[in-house]
Amino acid sequence: MRGTRTPGRLGGPWRIRCKGGGRCIPPLPYNSLIHLYAGTIAVLRSHLAKQAEHRLALGPAFQDRGMVFSSPTGGLLNLDRLTKTWVRLCKEAGVKYRLHDLRHFHVTVLIEAGAHVKTIQSRVGHASPGFTLARYGHLSPGLDAAAVEAIAQAMSG
């Protein structure tokens, strides 16, 4: 199963998100596909089943826009509320992470796992693989030792 990289939706258009002060994040010029692992798919299916029950219970009061993650009435999520909930959950867990740190974690894990930079760039929507490397390449200095080992094996074999 593949999921579309569209905020809050499986399939459908990007939405322009605006923050206070008029700063808007425009949609990307494409709708790329990313692969999800089975655990993520199971969680999403469970969430969608619960959402369907909630939608039926609310009846016409639920504004079905096809959102995977929505407000209780089916509308767009309030980003401030989402951020405050994240901060509260982190505080309860005794950790301090920004919501955006999940994105950095994802990229760093992929780099350290040896994923191809073009794949990483596509997954996170960067304009180019060069941008991805410039932004995240310094985070994994141990990869240089692995590169030396790879060339040593190639030269000796």
C-alpha cells in the first residue's frame, strides 16, 4: 500500500497553510507517493475505522472532507492546538522535542540506514538531493568510516 504525501489526506489536493502574520506555506508542485511500512498502515486503518464510527455518530454535523486527520467535526486541524497537544504529551513523557523534530529524525534515520539521497529528498519534498545533503549530511559523521570500509573492500576484492 502506498500513501500520498498530502497533508492530512490520502489523495487530493495540497492546501495552502497560513500562520499568523500572513506567512503562508505554498503547496508543492507535485503529489508524490511514498511507501509506508505495515505497522503504519495498520495504525492508519485503525484510525480510519474509528473515524468512520465517529462520522456516523455525528451524522450530518460531520463535514466529511476526506481528511485522515481532522477536527472532531471533520474540518481542518487547528495547527496551534496540535502543537500545544504535542508539547503537553512530550512534557508528560519527560522529553522536550518540537513537532518538526520528527521530520529531522526521519531524515537522519534514513541517511544512517544508507537510503539513497534521491529517495530521502522525494520523501520529504526537498527541491533537490543537494539541499537534503546540505541540510542533513553533517548529522552522521560515522558514515565516513563506512565509506572508507566500502572502498577498502572494493580495492581488495
